[in-house]
Amino acid sequence: MKILFAAAEIFPFAKSGGLADIAYALPKALREEEEDIIVVTPLYRFIDKELYGIRPTGEHFVLGFGGQKYDVEIFTGGTEASKAVFVYNPVLCDRDHLYGPPGEGYEDNDLRFAIFSYAIVELARRHSFKLLHINDWHTALVPMLAHDAGVRVKTVFTIHNLAYQGIFESRCIKRCGIAKRHFNMEELEFFGRVNWMKGGIAHADIVTTVSPSYAVEIQKPEFGCGLDGFLRKHNDRLKGILNGIDTTLFDPATDSSIPVNYDLENIEPKQRCKRDFLKEAGFDMDKYEWPLFIFIGRFTEQKGIELITESASRLAEYPLMLAILGEGEREYRETLERVGEKYPNIKVWFGYDEELSHRMYAAADFLLMPSRFEPCGLNQMIAMRYGTIPVVHAVGGLRDTVHPVFSAAPACGLGFTFEKMDGDSFIEAVDEALSLYGKSSQMHRVREFDMKCDFSIKRCASRYLKLYRSLI
Ligand code: ADP
């Protein structure tokens, strides 16, 4: 099977969130199953070509659409674990950020990702790929463009986050060279504007979401972001496949970003990781015995940041420490800055820092993830791998991966969940976590249980493999 896997971000070259992790881990796991799979991504200006040995392949073509011509040059390179084909065009790639400065989008993102999408179709045509696996709105037009270009391929479209649909003003039709006939309610039209995600749902052979619960939730108005009716209409092609993590990349036994390694047989060094991190973060070392909670993620409405900020004064009165790492919308940044200044037991870091995030997963006792909605979520799986117990809003992929500690039939993994998205329910879950922390042997058992859970991408890969085979 010859598969082209396309994503706008792939770890370690460019990453803003979980999409990059999956675009790294899934093809790698599929390759281990000996599948012939090539990943393709834009060669953004900020990708270190030297570091990753990225070189031109000599392949070069011109894309013509919307009355313009766009030169495309193909590169290849990467790491042993993550080899990729890179598409270079200056409009697409010569930017300081992936999609725009924090919390904003570039005005011409439609044109940028149209160039990427046409390039994917052209690569499929030239190299006779049998199947295209495309991800999120950035590549959602590919099935339709491939069909229009007469390129016969099967397509799998994965929705990693329905909240980002790629919605543009109608002028995008002309600028992106989209045939006018597609601008209708059954394909791209969305309240007078153009919706790329809708195009992907209408034209792909199979649409997947990143967890089974999310596949069900997005068919309801509460989580459907305006597309619930459209998704219900197409639900015979909609399937939820739970994401997983690369257990080599996230492994406390070998992780070189953490001060000391540990594993199930020897969890004790996790305490050293905690001590070192508390020192690094400037927490009061007398409070070492207190549990350490962490939050890592984008500062957006999705992640339920306001539950943390609105509960900050209550959290500050508890015998706990809270470390927050993330970047995102200005409003949240400003509020969090004030919270960090006001309460000595809450520390906040702004920015994206992969190594710091690993030190935090290793150091922490609990992970907070009060997401309003969560397509899958990787943080909770990473946390459990590091023996850090999640406290989550029971929604989407969090519902599929975190089960109440004191449930009658424990399933992988265990943590604290709350059903209602409000401060009291959130604080109740934190209270429960604190009470577990007070019972050290039980706490230890839950830690061990979570570390044993299999959230590896391998399980996810075998499901995708089955899906690919059913199509070809
Ligand atoms: P998202 O909705 O952002 O895709 P996921 O839970 O699916 O959320 O994936 C988030 C990934 O990004 C995890 O690997 C997490 O550790 C990482 N991450 C998020 N924010 C940061 C940050 N500020 N610094 C380092 N890593 C981060």
C-alpha cells in the first residue's frame, strides 16, 4: 500500500499541539508494521534544515490556480524516527509562525494551505499514491481537489479538532481556484462563507475523529461547532479511533530531559524529579510534602483555563502547589500573569517549551485538564505514563481514557473526573485528589496502575491499518 500522510505540523520540525505528535507517532508506528507510508509537511522557514539534514530532492513543479502560478520545490530529510518530504513555496513557508502570532491567524492562510493541498494532489499524481491520509482543515480540500484533477486515490480525513474549521470569506473560492459549483450547502458553503472542514467531510472516503466519544459528541449541537447536522448526515462514514502516544518519546525510564529516570520497578526517583523541579520553579521548599499539580496546554477557551483562574483564590488556600505552562490568547495570559504574581503557590510559564513540559510531567503528582471539550487529549496519557494522576472534565477523549479512581470496575487509566463544567465540580475533584494524596499507599497503587496502562500509538496504528486495508 502506498500511503501519503499529510499534516500542517509534524514533530519535531514544527509543533503547536497534539496534531504534530500524532503526525510523528502514527506514521512511525505504521512503518514499524512495514507499511509504505510517506509523510509530507510544509518546509516552514523556522525549521532547522541543517539540524535535520533537509536537502532538495531535485523535484520541482509549478501549480497554477486562481489565475496565479506557484513554484513548489520538494525537499526530504528528518531524523531516523521521523523522515519526511517537505513542500517549499515562499507564500506557504516564509513566516515566523505556523498559523499566525499567538492567538491570531495570518490573513492569507487559505492561500497558504491551498498551495500545500494542491502540492499534495500533485505528489499523489506523480508518485501514484493509493491513499491519502489528511489531517484537519489545512488539508481538508485535498479529496475534492484530487477528484477535480482526476487523481484516483482513496482518502481518509482525520478531524483532530472541530473547533478549527478553516472558515474564510467567499473570495477564497477565486483565490484558491476552487470550482464555483462546490460553493453550495452540501459541500463548502457555511453561512455565506467557505468552510474547508465541511469540504473534507463531504468528499473523503472515511472521516475519523481522534476518540470514540468525540465522534458521538460532535453530532450534538453542544459540541458540533455548527456542523453537528452535517456530521449526522454523513455519520455512516464517521469513525472514532483513539489516539495514542509514542511510548519511546515519552518514557520516564529513558527520557533525557528529566533529572533522573524511573520506571515501574523503581518509582522512587520521581521524588527527585519533583524536588529538582520545585527548586527550579522557585517554590517554597518547606512545602515539598505538598502535592504538585500541573497544567500544560494552549491558553484557549477549549482548555477550560477559566476554571483554574476563577478558582485560583480557593486553590491558593489549599496545601498544594500548581505549575502552569502554556501560550495562547492575550486575555488568558494577562489573567494568569496576575494569578502567578498574587499567589506564591501558583507559578506560571509563558511559551512553548518541550523539555520543561517533560520535567513537569515527571515532577508532578497530578495533572489538571478541565477542558470544556477535548477531541482526544494527549497530556493525560503522557501524564499517566509518568505516574502523574489526571484530574479531568469527563468529556471527549478524556472520558475515554480517564476513569474514576474509586469506580467499581477500574479501567485504564485512573484519575479524577467531574461531569459539570463549573468551579464547584472542579474543586470537588481537586479535593478528591488531595484526599488520595493523603493516603500514600493508595496513591502509590493508582500511580502504578496508570503507569502500566497501554496508551501506545501502536494500538491506534493497527486500527488505522485495518481501515486503510478496507479501502484499498
Ligand atoms: P492540543 O489540543 O493542543 O492538540 P493535546 O493534548 O492533544 O492538545 O496535545 C498537546 C501536546 O502539546 C502535548 O504533547 C503537550 O505536552 C504539548 N504542549 C502543549 N502546550 C505546550 C507548551 N506550552 N510547552 C510544551 N509542550 C506543550
